[in-house]
Amino acid sequence: MTSITQSARDYMKGILKHRYRGTYVTLGVKSGGCSGFQYVWGLTDDKNYNNNVKWSKPIDDVLVLDPLAEMYILDSEVDYITELGGSYLTVKNPTAASSCGCGESFSV
């Protein structure tokens, strides 16, 4: 199961509070990037929750996963990193065989 750190949860809730109720942060995976696969972040609302993509059940009421992505990010942890140069959501993925230097793409 994918988990979310407290800092990532707080960040996502901060984004979602400016939108209407029933909105979720989405996480998917697509081919591309310098390592083969890349993470795709987005937003969806409950009107599209079961229509276009059969998203996972919400994790901590903030994050839903693309079902195709679930097998690539099994047992991963989503974290929010704040550094001097910026801040970003990241996926700590134990199933990734390698990843690029920026953490945007990975291989299995």
C-alpha cells in the first residue's frame, strides 16, 4: 500500500482547500523520462472520480492512484520535500531499480 507522510498530506490538503469539496490529488505513471517511466501528478474531482479513470480509493482523503500506476508504486511513500532551491512532492519507491538524478523518472 502507498503511504503519505504528514508533510505531504499537509501540502496536498493546502492545495485542495482552495478547490471545492470532493477534489483529490492524482498520481499516475507513464512511459517517458530519462529512466523509462515518470510520475504524473494532477487533480480530479468526484464528478470524474469513477467516469474517466477508475481511480483507487482515496488515501488519507487526499490522494488517488491510477490503477495502472499501482503496480509500479507498490509500497511507496509520498513525501513533500522543502529545500533551499524549492519544494516538491516525491515518491520514495522501493520497487524502482534506478531513478534519474532529479527523481522525476524511474525504471523497474
